[in-house]
Amino acid sequence: MVILIDDQIIPGQPQPVYPTAPPPTYTAVSQPPVPQTTFLVRDTGQPMPENNMIFACVVIWLCPSSCICGLVAFICSTRVKSLYDSGDYQGAESASKQAKIWSIVGLVLGILNIVIGGVGTVILIVTAAAAVGASAGLVEGLTDELTENLNEYSWWG
């Protein structure tokens, strides 16, 4: 028992004993060895051809009427890297050219679709306006003729 007077321990009294934890022990943990990765790089001496993937994606998203051409171009563009990595530089070059050709065809078809659709829409609007104008003139002519006939055969005036 400890006697405290004004927060001070009285001399001669037994001091409290607190249990202490044993010091921590550390053991070495061995890490498994990191496997070494070996990359085989084939040097063809030529740079990888452009895959034209961005051009194919633009055709897919901006020209939905010709997205089949864009999809074919996208597939060809994905083959470029795998053919180049396998050492088939000629095949990679051919796939790159095919991707570019299909993208151009898709873009031209998309632009033609927009132009033809725009011209067709203008023709439709002009034709509809002419039909409405002609029918308005026809209705006006019929109204004038009906008014004359009513006035001619009118019994009240």
C-alpha cells in the first residue's frame, strides 16, 4: 500500500511494483527468392509499323453507318504488334496497310452518308414546303370559288 500526501510518496513506504513486459524478440524471416524473368527480344532491324488503331477508333465512333469498316480496321490494327513481335515484319506491314485502307474506306463512306443524308433531308423539306404551299393555294382558291357560288345563289341578299 502506498500512502500519498499532497501527491507525494512518503519515504519509507513500499513502492508499487508494476509488471513489465518481456522485451520483444525478433526472428529473421527469409523471403522466397524472386523469380528471374527473361524477355526474348527479336531485333528485326526495322521499327514497328504504325498500327492505325486511333484512326480505326475514330471511324468506329464518328461514322456509325460504316462501323463495320472501322471494326475490320481495328482488328487489323491489333494484329500489327503481335505479328511484329513474332518476327513477321512483312505481315505486320501488311496488317498496318490494311488497317489504314479500311479506316479510309470507312471514313469516306461515313462522309458520303452524311452528305447524302443532308441532301435528302433538304429535298424532303423543300418538297414538303412546296406541297404545303400548293395545298394552301388550292384551299384559298376553293374558298374564293365557294364564296362566289354562295353569293350568287344566296336567297338572303
